[in-house]
Amino acid sequence: MAIKSKFQVSMGDVFPHGAYVVSEVEAVRDFDKSAPGRPVQQLDKESGLPVWSVSVLDADPEARRSDKTVVVKIASTHQPVPPEAIAGMPFRPVEFDGLTVTPYVADNGSRPRVAYSFRASGMRAPAGGSSKPSPRSGSQSDAA
């Protein structure tokens, strides 16, 4: 089948009003390989790099309450460092490089729904020091 399970997306497509780091960056645990007292960090299936996760607030005022905070997983040899905080702001604005989305069916609630898994190759401060991502940043059309 020609349709891939994950899709390359731009920051502007996913977070048009900006995104803000609201947690520490943590190692993602591989529950299949871990044992009591011996945690094992998950490795990315494609790159083999360790996987880290960070919770992000979506600044879209129309986002549903259940979609306001999402987790973005980052494959990286070292623990990614969030951008510096901006004076007077409670959260750190962030942009993700190599952002992909994988749709799936979440059936752990009262009824199944479409959910999304986000992955990135890195994170950084928004371009130009803005608290909002630049439009369509990171899209494939930017490279053309």
C-alpha cells in the first residue's frame, strides 16, 4: 500500500498558534524489555536512537480540552534540552524539527476515537525568538 502510517507535517500545520513545553524531557521506558528495578529506555525502530518524551501545550484557543496537552517523542542520542524560558512567560515556546504524526484508533475510553502520535527529530526555540512558530516552518515545501 502506498499510504504510509506516519506523515511529515510542519509546525504551522499542527500548532498554528504555537506550542509550549510544560514538562521535563523524560526517557521513554520500553515496557517489554524492562524488568522490576531494571528500566530499559525505548529505542526508535527506524534510527535505533533512544526515545525521549516531552509534554507540550497547544495554544490553539479552539482545541478541545482533551487535546490541549500532547506528548511529542524525540529520537536523539542525548536528552534534548528545551529552549530557554522567556522572561514573564510561565511556559517555554518551542518548535520541533522533523515533526511527524501517526494517526491511530484509541479504544481505551467509552467509545473508540481517532488519536495522533507525534514524533520529532529535535526541538528548538521558535525562529526569530517569537513565542509563536513561523508559518509552515519545517514543511517540505520550505526545502524547495
